[in-house]
Amino acid sequence: MPNSESMSPAAADGLKGKTIICLSESPWHSPISGRQRIAKRLAQHNRVIYVEPPEHVELLWRQPRTARWQSELTEVQPNLFTLRLPHWAGTAFNPALRALGARMRANLLRSRIANAPSIVLAFHPEAWPIVERLGSIFVCYHVYDDYAALEPDPESRAGVQQCDEQLTNRANLIVAVSESLAEARNRPGKVVRVVHNGADCDLFGVPAAEPADLANIARPRVGYVARLNPLIDFELLRSIAMSGEFHVVVIGPIRGLSDEDTRSTRHLLEHTPNLHWLGERPAAQVPAYVAHFDACLIAYRITEATLAAATPQKLFEYLASGKPVIASRLPLMAQFGDLVRFADTPEDWVLQIREAIATDSDELRDRRRRMAAQNSWDAQVNRIRALLAEVVDQ
């Protein structure tokens, strides 16, 4: 695919005048992710409606006076609107009421877009109950995870898998963020393409003052910025810190762990020598922390979910900063060659970190930044726009 970040005339013409409806499982003001970044960039040339997930119906009973009984369409930047649904569209219904809620949401969307030429960009299998009620509208399924593998119980997993299969079969175009996710949805006659995650390259790799809470941590520092979920190998982080060679700095909130696992993880993060958990930081502050790491980590456990997962967004952010990257040995990362070091055992991780810091150079930093620039969010969304225009016109 081309690496140019400018949008081609063909992509502009193919999508001209179309409204893009983003169906997401993440509220607009949740910690920023690829979903918001894609929507913002698509809105530079198209009207975009970002549909937030319905809030849980139990809010009605706890705070009836603050419940939202009507939809709210809010312009958050030129051409970009968020659509908040009424609280009655929550997820705690029995199957019949859930179907009713999905039909009402689909009707609401149809009324909002009227007869305007539109495209649905579905970010999660949970979009399927709405998509199936929108008729012949063009659908792009943007796949950024092995969704079913992340579900904690067999019933939830089966439900997500069923929606994923139905959305895959219905989609006119599937854009996956890794080769394995694309291959899993390859069907005869189906248009499936890979567009990796990206990075805000203009935010990383620029001079930044050292954050005060980082300045007190001795060097060498190795950093990890992530949502601390079940995919993270916390014992590995503990082992690296306990080696005594490095100070391990972890930034991010704990997400998706059971109460018991949350307690044990907090204890590990807060009581391991040389391990410094700074908690969550606003996205705008993260580049300053990365700028003052000596190396960066991607410490995933090797599981079904991580073997099929996306190329981590943090990879391109680390590369944009020019920093050495040491990662778990995941197949999807092999394509980045000598720009990423891989490790298996805790001892190997310590060795690779030590060598990465010792052999760092201006030439390597420049190469990392060039690789990140080829995978900036601007470049990736330009690719998505070109794919949409190509398939819409067929």
C-alpha cells in the first residue's frame, strides 16, 4: 500500500457527500483509542456520526432524574458528531427487549441520516443487531481484536462469536489490523484488507520536559504504557524489575481483571522493588514519559488472544519516539525485523533490554521514526478511505 499521507483524488471523489456512521463499543470520551482517531480523520472530508454504546439500563433505577430519555446529537468538531442514545437502550434486557432496543436504535439512525448516502463503519461485533436492521446500507467491518477470545465465560464468548460471524458475512468490506485477524475472516468473494494500527507521530519523538514523577526514578529506565488487562504478563514485569539492572516504569489503568486479580496485580505493581506504577496519565502527557525512557516494552502473555491480536498501537508510538523496543515473540511482530528485539524467558528479556540500550544509535533511532511515519494515523486512515472509495464504487 502507498505510504503517502495525502488523500488521493479518487478517494475523495468516491466518498464525496457520504455520511459515515461509526458504531463503537467505546464512549467518545473514554480513553482515546483508534476508534476516535479514525473518526476524527474521516471527518476531515465527510460528515461523521460516532454512535456511542447505550448506557446500562440500571442507571434508570439508581438515578431516574438524570436518565437520558431522548437521543443527543452533539458536534464535537466540524463535521464530527456524537450520538448518545437514550438510557432505555441499555444491555440488561431479556432477549426480546434487547431486540426491541436494537430496532429502535436502527430506526433512530435512519431518521438521523434520512436519505443521505451513508456508510456504516462497525468497530465491534456488538454492532450487528443494529447493522442487520439497516437494510442495504454499505458496511465496513473494522476488526481490531479477536473479540470472542477476550470474553471471560463460554456463553458470552459464543454470543460474540455469533455476532462476529454474522457481521463478517454481511460486510461489504473488512479492514483488519493484523494479518491473522484478516485471515480468520477470509471468505469466498469477500473483500478483506489489512491496515495496521497507527501512531500520532507528531506527538511522539519531539523534545519534552521530563515529568516530575519520572525525574525521581533512577536510570536506566524501561517503560511500559498500556491498559493493564489480562493480556499483560505482570510476572514478567516483576522478574525484569527484580533483576536489579533496570527500573521498570508502568503507566496505565487496570482494566478487565477480576476483583481478586486486581488486588493481586495492584500488590505486585506497588510492592516490587524497582517497579514503579504511576497509574493512568492523560494521552497528551504520555509522549513526555516515553521521551525519557531508555527502552520500551511490549510484555504480552502468549495466548490465543495475543496470537491473533492487532499490531499494538504502542509499538508505533514507541518507534515514533525513536526508542528501542523489546517485545514478546508474537508472529505479527516479526515483520518489523531488527527494529524490534524479541525475548522469551525472563533472563532473555533482561539480556535483550541490556543490549538494546547499549547498542542504541542515531541511525537506529532514525530508522524507527521512519517506520512509524509510514504507519502514522494519517497514513492509515488515508488507506482506509482509499479502500472504502474503491469498494463503494464497485
